[in-house]
Amino acid sequence: MAPPSAISYDIESVTDTEALVLPDPLTVNGVASRRAKTGKLVAGTAAYTSSDLFKSSTAGKPKAKRWDHYISVESKSRQPSSLKGAARYLKTPGLISLGGGLPLAENFPIEEISVKVPTPPHFKEKEAIKTGTTLSAGKYDVSEEKSVYDLSIALNYSLGTGSAQMIRWVTEHTEIVCNPPYADWQCALTVGSTSALDQAFRMLCERGDYILAEQYTFSSAVETALPMGVKFLGIKMDDQGMIPEVMDEILSNWDVKARGARKPFVLYTVPSGQNPTGATQGVARRRAIYKVAQKHDVYILEDEPYYFLQMQPYTGQNAPDVPPPASNEEFLRSLVPTFLSMDIDGRVMRMDSFSKVIAPGTRCGWITASEQIVERFVRANETSVQNPSGLSQMVLFKMLDEHWGHDGYLKWLINLRMEYTSRRDVLLAACEKYLPRELVSWNPPAAGMFLWLTVDWRKHPAAKTKSILEIEEEVFLAAVEQGVLVSRGSWFSAERENFVPTELFFRATFAAASADKMSEAIARFGIALRGIFGL
């Protein structure tokens, strides 16, 4: 299905992001010269930091809108941490601190850590074992002038933004990839996107509110909001995710009295490789959704853990593979533009994560949003998670900044693209071979790590007497009995109260098992389906 044309609305202020003349974005090759101009990074224990220290000139860019009317009572009541605020005095020459409880590094029982990582472009595990580079971090590398980051800093307390060393890197990366078109954007580190979502919901929502999302969505997002008394409202989807016309219709006809809630003003979306459906919004679809958000003054939570898992086009079985991008520049051009890159209002909080592209256990990611939103987010960090583990930040800094650099990281992402393309194609080939096509259908995903399978429940022998949920459970248990676990589609419903599905779905991932095991798993699922449906 072709993407819809942009929706035409009369909106006050500029709505055409392409009409803005933006300064030239930062490039990978431009990072070294910028760092040389700004001088050596000096950021000790609990050092203040901000993306403003590392961004290009924002001259000519508009400032973000204010969001005071949406900030929650809880978030408005947060005051700066007294103890964190005192850290700004630590750089005073000759100061002896008896104020904060920052332990002496000599009492940290870790003198050095080392990790072995791939050396670009040799990213395969077998290559990395032989040709990988061992990176080391000592306790006093800064004072010994070996690095700008050491264990005496990483193992101590830090501020709610995260370390200056990692903020510099994620700010540069965000500008290279997204180049936000407004001036006062900022980054702050997170303990992964689920934690960031929890804080975002608390910042923006009150008990009784609704959050807009895809009809089927990330189950943990729904389950994070529910205990806060916040419900999700699902927007109908097609093969490119949520349909903007449906979103507009819901908001235009919102009846506060009938709904018992104020008109929704927060949209949660996973635009690329959506979990669970695998749908990816094209650029026209994203612009259309953004215009609906402008019309109704909706704030967008752009959750993009799979953004860099955009794959090569699916060409079918026995067709020649599409060659990988020839350069980092070609790779970046091939990516669908982000909501952040078209956000002239500052109405997007983008959530990035290392979980899907490095490792989930790092528990490290970052948000990008307007200065006002990030300041509120940091206030929440100060009295909750504080910041990601210093050891995680150190390992990521050593690999991404000192060893790979932005050039090497993009090469790693190209490698990952080809790996996931191959894995997707194996799963699709298995589906074509083992699943009954008269019963099961699917769209080849363009990004992410999930395949959304639609099962025609109407062909079940007891379709007239059994509900879809009962058939779903029957298929799920039969699959487990055959030795394969797939996720039930109902687990991902945005709306949990009185949910009555009209279609039957299952989610399969191509991220977790080897090629042989994926094929065997789909064969087992096919056996379960044929048995249940009498084929």
C-alpha cells in the first residue's frame, strides 16, 4: 500500500519542515575538527554538562514551544536536588569539599577494567576473537593524561544528565543522524527506554488520562502506564503503522463527558520496526502524523530502539541479495527521516537505546527533547535512577568514542543491518515453506526484529462457537506442545479493558535463535496450526 499524502490543515506557525533553511549538519568527518576547536574535554567527578557544550551553532533555528500546560503536577513540583546542585562548586580552585558524600576513589576496589571488542571492519564474532582490540580503563587515567575519562569518575556519583564524556558522544551522534531543526534541544542519558517511558508518563500525564498509540503496541509501555491510572487508546493500523486520518478523527470528535477524560495530548509511537507488528512508517506517513499532532497540539514520544535495524529490501527466495550500503553516508541517506529531524516545534521526545544495537544489559540510552522537557527529566533522574551505571558508561565510551569513533559505530550498524536482513530472510523462507498460506499471511518487515503473523480464525472448525481469544489460546498451547514459543497478539493490545479482538495474530522474532532453529520452530508452528485447524 502506498503511503498517504500529507494531510492538509490550516495550522498557525510554520508546518513545512522542508521550508526551513538549516545550518549544515555535523558530519562524521567534522567531529574531529570541532573537538579540536573546543579544546580538550575536562570533566571530573560529578561534572556539570549539557548538549550546548557540544552542539553546532543553532543560529537561524527557532526555539521550541513551551509545554507548561502539559507538565504534570508531580513534575512541576520537582525541585533541583540540593546535593546535586552543590556539585557546581567542585571545580572551584583550591576548594576542599566536606559537603557531598563523594567517596575517595582510593577506596574503590577496582583498579582497572579491560574489555575486548571488535576492530572495524572485522565485526563477526569469530573475527573479533582473533583480531579484536582489548581496551583498558584505569582508576587515574585522567590525571595520568591517558584519557579524558577514568574509573575515579565513572565509579563515583554523577549528575542526572549522565557523564559529560557520554553526553558529548550522544549529542554528536544525534546531530549527525537527526540534526533537530530547532535551537534549544538537549540530550540526557537514560537507564534504557522503559525507564525513560516511566519518567515521561509521570512528567506529562495525570491519573485518568489517555495516551494515543498504535492499536497493537509495546506491552511494557501499556503496563508502565496502567498503575499510574493512565490508559492507552489504540489507533487503527495498516502496513505502515498507525493511520493519521484515524488519529485525527478520534481527536476531532473527542467527547470529554462521554469519555470521562480530557482530550489526549500524548502520542506514544514506535515508528521503525514497530513492536509487535514490524510496521515501519514511511517519511510521508511520519509527516502526516506530525501534522495531526500540530493540529491538535499533541506531544510525541518517539521510541526508536529499532531505528538502526532498518534492513535491506526483501527480494524473495533465491533472489540475489541487495548489496550493503557502500559508505556511512549512503547508509544514513537510506534511513527513514526521524520525527526529531522534522520537529520544528520541539514537540518530540526521542528515545534512543543501546539495548538492540549493542546489548540490553548495558541499561543505557538517551533522550533528546527541548531544553524545558530535558530539564524536567533530569530533575526526575536526580531522585530516582540518577544515571546509568558508571561501568556501562565507561565500556561504551571506550568502545564508541576512543576506539570506534562515529565512523566505526556507523560501520557496526551497517554490519548489524546485514545480519538482521539475513536473519529475517531465513524466517520468511521458513514461513513460505512450512506455514499453510491459505491460513496464515504476513508482510515482510522492513525494520526491527519481529514478524507479525495473521491467522484466519474464521477457518477454525469451531469458529462459530469459540471466541478469537479462545482460539488464540488453543493455538498458543498447541505450539508450546510442539516445542515452539510464539507471542500471542492479544498481549500487545493497547486497550486492556474489555478488549475484544477482531483478528488473530501471533508475533515471531528473528533475533533470538540460530537459522536452523528458527526454521525448525516455524515448522513446528505449522504442525500446530494444521492440527488445530484440521488441515
